[in-house]
Amino acid sequence: EDKVVQSPLSLVVHEGDTVTLNCSYEVTNFRSLLWYKQEKKAPTFLFMLTSSGIEKKSGRLSSILDKKELFSILNITATQTGDSAVYLCAVVYAGGTSYGKLTFGQGTILTVHP
Amino acid sequence: NAGVMQNPRHLVRRRGQEARLRCSPMKGHSHVYWYRQLPEEGLKFMVYLQKENIIDESGMPKERFSAEFPKEGPSILRIQQVVRGDSAAYFCASSPPRRGAYTDTQYFGPGTRLTVL
């Protein structure tokens, strides 16, 4: 059975800390991996990763994919209270009847204290 | 450019009633997906639609749930004879026509929170 597993499930840090969130996957027919941030509303898109070893960056956030070891990490440096959210990773399938749907991990709840 | 629109944002139904959830994709997007988020659980895929076609409904419960995306108008997720276990947040997402991996990104609406009394 296909799986997307995130760790840790929750994380509490103080402002200024750096955090690393993990996402591992076991899926057939992998195509790409997406990271989302979910506050009390819609998941908002952060990154899409398709190639191994190429880091994507956006401000204090960065992410990288390892297709050989089947995982991705999301780094947040100099965390702020506004980074508090649930971070979701999701896998896109390459084809067949599963093409198009996202399979999500259970999410990592990040809490940043002032 | 408006994002994905969903309405209503909150819906309260009594057991046995019908719930109709609407989703208007982003302009130019022809693919619509519905996901359900149960309390304390992650997002689970339900159905993937293109205009007038259901592409993948492997995540839809076999009974009481149906979805459509007509040629004109929003996508509709219909739940008949709701039960308490249907209480959840229902999210719609859309993506543009497929032209390579960059179009894999799905953009989510704000969700409809269904409460069944």
C-alpha cells in the first residue's frame, strides 16, 4: 500500500530556531512531491519537487528531494510565530488511474513561541 | 485573479438531509479535485473531475456521495442522507490543463466545514 509519512508529528520551537521537517514516501509510479502550509483554512502551496538534489528556496524556506532514498525535507530558518501551522507533504502519481490525485502525509504541527 | 472559491464556508445539516457543496476553480483551470479532512486526520482524496467527466472516483464512498463538474457552472459535491460521520472539512482544489510536471500543483479553496447534527 502506498504511504506518505511525515515526521515529527509535532514540533515546538522558539522564534529564531531552525527546523527541519521530514517526508518519506513509498509509492508506485512517483511523479512529484508537493509541500503545503495549512493554517486554519486552505492549504497554501509552498514547493513542488520533481528532481533529486535540486534545492527550492523561498525566503527562509527551502526544500529538497532525494528520489533514491525516497524522502524530502523542508527547512525553515529563523522561525517566526507566523510560521506556526500544519505542514503537509503530498505525492503526485505519474499515471494510470491514480494520475492527478494527491496522497498526503498526516502533517507536522509546528508551533513557534515568541 | 481570484483563487478557488468554495461555498458555503460552513454548512449545518441534520441527519438524513442532503448537503451540496460548490467549488469554482481558478480561472483557466480545467481539473477539479475534492478532498476530505476528518477531525485530527490528514487530507484524503475523494474524486478528480474534468469538465463533464469523472476521471478518478476511487476515494469516494460507494453510497450517498456523488460529484459532478458540468460544462457550465461550479463543481458540486453532493452528500445524500448525511450522517454524523460525514462531519468534516471538504476542500476543493484545481489545477491547469496538463502540460508537464509544473502543472501538478493543485491550488486549494478555503473549504466547506460540514457539521451534521
